[in-house]
Amino acid sequence: MNDNELDRLMNSWDVPPTRRSLRDGLMRQFPRAERLGFIRPLRWALVIILASAALAVVTMAVGEAAQNSDSYADSPIVRFLNHVYENFLQGREARRVEGIVAKIKQSDPKVYVDRLLMAPLEYGPAKTMNVLVPQEGLYSISLYRYTRLRTAGGRSTGWVEAGHIHGNEIEFQAGSKQVRIECSQPIVDGDRPVFVMRRR
Amino acid sequence: MGKTSKKLIRDARRGQEKAFLRLFDEHHLPLFRFAWRLSGSIADAEDIVQECFLALLNPNCGFDPARTALRTYLFGVVRNQWLKRLRRREQRESAESRNCGTPETEAYRGEAAEAVASAIADLPDTQREILLLAHYEQLSLVEIAEITQLEITAVKSRLQRARATLRETLAAYAPRIERVI
């Protein structure tokens, strides 16, 4: 039997087609990033609308400022522009936090309270995470930098900056306890603040 | 590895389903073929391929795009997963599963295919994986050497030995190749 004949004979050994279950089974195990509801499909439309609105407003503001330079800084148009800019920054921050939380989920986070291994991390709404701290209560963790600015009826909602996230570790103070969450891989570049709120 | 694959892996690790599916669509067929020919079982091949893609999501998986092509890395993972499974099974159990195969697997084998599958299954594991990668997946000797962590000369000699054994085992089919294929 020559090489060519052997090759032809070997080629008679076919492979069965792959089944749908291969893809479905894999996707069932895939750790998806949580979706931001209906906003996500519309995000580009939203960006275009905001950019157009901002451009129109800037054009108007420049014209108005030229006519009345004294009231420029306090004008409703400038305040509106600031508002739009802040919303943009907050949106960008929300996407960053979404990415960090997805990384945490994939890196087998271990929770230590005063160096003792605790129950696994739980994930709450709006990219928050929950940790049960013995004798101190349930603490929610947020990595969203604007958390401290959230207010309800002029009063703070209780989020306080209590620690930081660096490399593969999240550390914060929960009452008298030191909480450390250790991930199997680096989850941020540099350092970020961590905000916590005691739930009960 | 192109920039696209790098970006797809990064996005998949961030939880983006579309990126993960694209990686799967681009690479799963050759991996499934290799896993199925190694294991002889559709269920085992599916498990191995799934584990292979899930491993890619772990940033500590050992994949370095600067050193290895994604395709080569993935074949290596399939091989390692298969070896792991092989070690877990008892030798007898393994031989039985190879000889019998599942009904769904048998349905795809004709007379000649059955003889080829059986002859390849009887090769030593170290020759079999090299033959499968070289003949069925058309990988170069360099790529196979990288996957099996052998010298190129060793890969070449094992491939030659495997083909010589097959030529001998399947000699009975030589006169009727035109008819059976």
C-alpha cells in the first residue's frame, strides 16, 4: 500500500457532525456580564442624540455668552452642559465597574474577615456585592466612584468610602473587622476606592 | 494570533457572550474532530471541547499570545484534557469503550472506516495523537512538536512509525480501496 492509498483509506474515517448540545452546554456555563436592560441596545443611539444635543446647546451658549458675558457661568445652558458631562462620566464609570465585577466573578474570590475564611461573595443588583461580617452584619460593596454622591431627599444613602481595591485584592473596614477579598487574578490596574454600606 | 482573537478573548473574559461564541465558531470543529478521534465518544469529545473553551476564560490559563498561536494552544488543551481523562479510567474500561463505541458513533462508520478507526485506536497513544494532528488536522510538525512538547525529530519518527503500522494493519484493504472508499 503506497502513501496515497493509505491517505485515502484513512480519509474514509469521518467525524459525526457536532450537535447543538455542544454549543448550548458551553453557553450554559459561560459567566455572562449582566445586561443593563434596554439601555444596552440603544447606547449608540443615545450617544448620538446626546452628542447632537450638546453641539446644539454649545452653539446656542456661545451666541448667548457673546451677548451677555456677565451671566455666562450661571446660565441654564452651561448648567445643562455640566449635567450632560457628568452623566457621560458616570456612564463611563458604570461600564468600568461592570467590567471589574465580571472579572471578580471569574476569579474565584475568597472572603476573609480578620484573616478567617468566610462564606463566598454574593452579588446584588447594580453591580454591588454582599459580604456577611460576623458580629457586624451584612455589608454591601460598591466600586462605583459616584456612589458617595448618591442622595435621597437631600440625605446620604449610607455609602461610605471604607477601603480600596488594588491588584487582586479588595480591602475595607467593616466596623471593627478587617475584610479582605482575594481574587485569583489582578482585577484592576492601580488603585480604586471601595464604598460600603451596612445593610443590617 | 491576530488582534481580533486577542480582543475576542479579552471581551469574552469580560463576560461578552458574542465574543465567546465567535471564538467557539472559529475553532470548535477541528478541536471536536481531534477530541472525537482520540476518545471515540461524542459525549467525551463535547465535554473536552467545552472544558477547552472554558479554560480560555481563565486569565491564568497559561495561554501567551506572544509565544503560541491560539489554534496550537487549544489543540494542546484538548490533548491535556484527554490525557487527564485517560489517566482517570482503568485500562480495561478504556479499551472496551474504544472497541465498542456508542451506537451513534457506530452509525457513522462504514466497513473501511471501522477498520481505520480500530487500527488507529490500537496505536500507542503517543503515536496516535501525532497521526491525528498531522493527517486529519493538517498541522505542521512544528505545531505538533509544540502541542506534544516533543522534539521535531521525535514527532517525525513517531508519525512514520504510526503510518508504517497502519500500512501493515490495513494491508488487507489495499486491493479493494477503489471499492470500499
